Amino acid sequence: MRDLKYLFAYTVPISVYISFISTGIWTYSAVVYVFLIIPLLDLILGEEKDNIPDESVASLQNKWIFDVMLFLNVPIVFGLLFVGFSSIQTGDFNTLETIGIAISTGVLLATNGINVAHELGHRRTYFARFTSKLLYMPCLYMHFYIEHNFGHHLNVATPEDGATARINQSVYSFWFTSITKQYLDAWKRQKIILETQKKSFFSLKNDMIFYHLIQPLYLFSIYYIFSFEVMIFAIVVGIISILFLECINYIEHYGLQRQKLASGRYERVEPHHSWNSNFKIGRITLYELTRHSDHHFKSSKKYQVLDNHEECPTLPMGYPSAILLSFVPPLWFRVMNPKVPQVQ
């Protein structure tokens, strides 16, 4: 039964579905659930810092149930998108209700879309990586697959990394710098990959070109099936999901730096170059994304066997609470700046 605790991640889609079929304040069900109820549960249940015994890691790493729980998010996400688009098409929502549904959809895409895509993007099989890109598609952020896997993990906690926030940088400034730099760096990374493979820029191996064809095709299909208004809604919820993702990027590496060695290279990535969070509910809801230190230390490890490292910097709250705190920069700086380790 302990293996099935990650079924709790499906409570987010349930809250989103309630938003879709509701009116009035209930259209904000997913927002309330993620940013109020989950933080309260984290506060009540607290942290869990224990690691899986070494003798159990191998069996858990290859246990099929953990992969199934990830892949089930594909029909869940796309099924709910269809329900949400249909609600917008046929419903008579006022402006505030539409905003509630839009934010709820953005929450769905950020948690069960981008977060799951991130986990699958680190897998070796073609199917897992294809599924990863498929889940990035409705978020309109498919290039993130290239920059995250081949750029961010190499440059994290350095000035070269767009997804590492500088100390005293607000989340609003970070949204602009991270989104623009990661997009440009994805093109640069794609060019390097093609040169390594001795392929031309216009090769069929240029995934960036395909991303810029697939995403407009996705939006056109929404326009064709539903309407122009629903297509605009799809663009808006994609942008919301991107901003939620960048909030997570912001809190995961805020103010952390790797030392530059005499050779001109940076020190290797260690657990203390990412912020960790061990609050129970946030961990299982996000498939252990909050144990981010171990993920960067060994990106090949699957979510169910990620470890807590005592030496890594730890957030004093779960991810949802940290996102809300980041929206008020003076409070964020006051809480987090004293906790940022100084580079020696």
C-alpha cells in the first residue's frame, strides 16, 4: 500500500474537474486546494526526512507501478483539457469564473503536465521521452525539454543558467529572464546537438523546428474543434502553466552558486546546489520533485527513490507556500536571504 501513496497526485486533477463543472467561487476549487489545503496539510503532517534503505532501492527503481502512475497522467490531462475547453465553449461564465477555470487549468498543466513531463524526460526509453514532449505541448513549452535536459542540468547554479535565480532577484524579473534565456539557449543547444550529429540545421533531427510546427497545429486543432475564443483560452492557460513552472524554477535554485575552479570550469553539481523540501503532502503530490537536490545530483534516479541530503539547503515550507511567498518579494527576501549559503 505504501507504493500507492503517489495516487494522491491525482487529487489535483479531481479538484480541477470540480472547477470545470462548477460556477461561482467553486471555479477556484483547484486554486484553493493547491494553495490553501495542501499547505495546511503540510503544516499539520510536517516533514519526512527518512530515505529508502539501500537494499530496497533496486527493486523500487524498476517497479512497474510507479511508471504506470506517471503515464496515466496523459489521458487524465488531455481528457480534462477536453472537458475544460468544452465548458468554456458551452458555458455562460462571467469574467471571474473564467479566470478561476483558467488558473485551475494552468495548475493542472503545471502539476500533472509539466511536472510529469519533466520526470519522463529524464528516462532513456523513446516512449517515455515522446510522452514527455506530448505533455509539454499544451503548455506551449516544448523547447524546455532540450534546454532543461541538455542545458540546465549542465549549467545549474551558474550565471550561464537561465533557470537559476540570482539572490535579490524578484520572481517577476525572473519570469522574464528565465523564459527568454531558456528559449534562446534551447536554440543554441539544438544547434550544438545537430553539429555533434553532423546534421544540418534543416535536418529532420531539428526538434526545435518540429516544436514550432506542432504547437501551432495543436492550437489550430482547438480552433477547428471548438472556437477562436477557446483557442485564446488555451494560449492563456499555457502561459499560466509556464509562469507556475518558472515559479518552481525560481524557488528550486534561488541564490545558489557553484564555485569556479582555477581551471575555469565550475565545480561538479552537488546536492547543496538545489533547495530541498521534505514536507510530506507536497512531496507525493509532485512525485518527489521537492527532493530536487538528489535529482540534480543523480538525474537518472526515478522519483520514487530520491533521497534527502542533510547537507543541502532546505526550504522552510512546501512548494505551494513557497510560490505564494515569492509573489511578495520583500517577504521572500526576508525569509530566504539569510538561508542562502555563501560561496567560499
